[in-house]
Amino acid sequence: MELTRRKFMTYSAVAMAAPAVLRVSGARAQEATVLRLHHYLPPAANFPSLVLAPWAKKIEEESGQKLKVELFPALQLGGKLPQLYDQAKHGVVDIVWTLPGATPGRFPSIEPFELPFVAGAKGIQNALACQEFADKHLTKETADVKLLSCWAHDAGVIHTNAAISSMDDLKGLKLRSPTRLAGEALAALGATPVGMPLPQVPEALAQKAIDGCVIPWEVVPSLKIDQLTRIHTQIPGSPTLYTATFFLAMNLNRYNGLPDDLKAVIDNNSGKSFAALAGKMWDDVGADVLSKIQSDGSSQVATISEDEKKKWIDATKPAQDKWVEEMKAKGIDGAALVDEVRTLVAKHANG
């Protein structure tokens, strides 16, 4: 009798546990596929908070919670900015937001956007032009990843504590340069370009290691550039002094391993749609930052004259010519690429 009771208790326990086991198994089967997105800026910066975070939420919602994008800001997963692309390539992370300009010479086809006085003044036109250009020209150079989007920001602004109305005012100024090609343009104008990661700029300004920096309006508040510099010099209209390009890149095997319905979610939120989102953010936030700085009155916003701009264009022309010659040595028709970029930027002038 005791044995029978023991058997009954054992069978009952197993029977009661079975639904729980099934529930756990079912839950595991429905667990979301987590995609880790690694980038280099703090989470409160505009692009991560206004573009990447909403994009991640949209991916999760449109996948029915089958996909979850986790953001890892400020290089939390290790490495440095120039290593981000390879982190995606080798599967160290699933997705990265990075700059091709962080690895000079690796993606030569996209470099025309970063040449002086080629890109437009608006983020949306540069972003859409960049994406269309990438769809045609970057397939081979980015074949080792799934390139989700390629875009560029709006016009860069020169932030200093010295008034700049002519090239003479730039002579001897140590200016943080965002890319190699922007640095060559600054050097052609008489400045001394200094390369450094963006997060290091505030300390460099505070310590007077540099005299200023060249960045778009959008990033000014997050780095407190408006508190560290008091004169902000714009270049009028298009073309503008420089822009920087960006990649949103995914590990190729990770993408290929997704079922078709989840690939479609990624695809529908990549390419032109993502580039448009990014470009609009730069324009909207940039306009807001400019307005606040102008109304605050603690800083001076200046714009060089059209005549002076023509002098800057002439002075930086050798930097363009040098790049074209470098591309010729690589078997690339750089002049044709520059012409195509100009055409695309003009095409997307109205967004």
C-alpha cells in the first residue's frame, strides 16, 4: 500500500510538472532573437536617442517581438572606433554604427562625399544622395557585411574662440578634423588639422590642446561645444566645406541566418528609409540648436561671405585633385565619382 502511495505521489508530481516544462519550452521557443548594436557615442547623444533607439523599437514591433535590438553605446563592448566595422564583419557584435572615414583608404568609393565643397548643406540631401550612391558603388567594398544603410550629415560648422571671416584668420589654428580628407581641406585653408575621436574634443578644448573643431550643429549640445567655444562660423549654402559619411552595418552570417520574414523587417527599415530618418534628424536638430544658440546670446554665429567662400573653394581644389590622382593609381575614376556625387546631391536638394 505504501509503495502504491509513493508511486501515485511520484506520478502526480511528474504530471503536475509536465505543463510547467511545456510552458518553459514554449517560452524558450518564442524568445526573441537579440541583435547587439554597438556604437561610439553616449546614449543621450542625439543620434542614438533620436534615431537608433526608435529604429530598434520599430524593428521589435514590426517583427512581433521576434527581434530585439539591444544598444551598446560608448564602445561598451570594447575596442575603438576604427575597429567597429570589423566587429560586425567578424561577428563580435551583430550591428555597428560607424564612420568609413575612421579607416582611411578602406572605402575609397564613398570618399567623394568627404572632399571639400562637394556635399550639400542639408542632411537630408546628403543622406539620400549617399544611400543612392552606395547602392550603386559600395557593393564590392562592403561585401563582407550586410550594409543596412549609408548616409551623410549636414554642413559642418567651425567652432572657435576666434573670429573667422577669411582664410587669414584660420592660419595657425589647431582644429579637430573629423576625417582625413576634411583635415587636408583645413590644411589647404591654413589651419592645422588635429585628428582625435569625437568624445575627446571637450577635454581637448578645455585644456587648450586645440583651438576649435569642425562639427555639425547637431552634436554641439551633447559635447558642450557651445560652452567651450563662443564663435561659430558657418559656410553659406551648397556646396559646403565638408560632410562625414556613416555606415549601419550588420554581420553577414547573422543576417543570412534570419528567416525570410525577419529579413524583410530588417530590409524594410534599411536603405533609403533609414537614410531619410537620419538626414532629417540632422536637419531638424541642427536648426533647433542654431536657434537656441542665437537666442541665448552668449555665443556669436557668423557666416563667411560668398566671395570668401569662392576663395576657399579655389584654395581647396588641390586637395580634390590630389584625391583624384590617388584614385587613378588604384584604378578608380575619381573624377567621375565626384561628378556623380555632385549630381546626386543636387538631385536630392529638396529631400
